[in-house]
Amino acid sequence: MDNSQERKYKVKWNIKRNESEVAENSLRLLKISEVSKILGISKRTVYNYVKEGKLPCVKLSNRALRFKETDLMKLISERTITYEPSEKTDFIAKRVLEKILKRG
């Protein structure tokens, strides 16, 4: 096998491996204790999220719930906020900085 064929094979293998990793992660089921640790909330709050429809789950039995890792990541990304300072906070920061610089 020459170098170009070898490189093509490696690229194809990497693509397939990445696809299988994605599929594997989407099938990974988490216990409620794992979800509560990841989110930093109580188990009761996780149950409330399920009841309110905020977090989908897989019901294995009457007592066993599992959560897809992809659903958990979706919840996290939906609730991620970015802070953009307003003109007022910029003005206040500027005044504070000016006072500090005047004091020397």
C-alpha cells in the first residue's frame, strides 16, 4: 500500500471511529445520581425537571429512570447564557477605573 492509500485508509477509519463515538455517547444512559452531580442539583430537582418536561428520560421500570447523555447536553446548552454588559455597567466601570487612576 502506498502512502496516499494509507492516508485515505487512516482518514476513513478516523471518520468511522468519530461517528461510532458520537453514536456511543448518544446511547450512553446516565443514572439520576450522575445527572444530579453533573448539573449540581438535587435528585428531587432532577425528578421535577422530568415531571415538568424539561429533561426527557428513559423509563426502564417503575423505579428505574435513565437519561441520555445527549439530552443532558442539550439541556445544558439551552440554559447557557452569556453576559453582555450594558452601557450603564460600562459607564460605572469607567468611572471606577478613572477614580483609581486619579488616586495613583
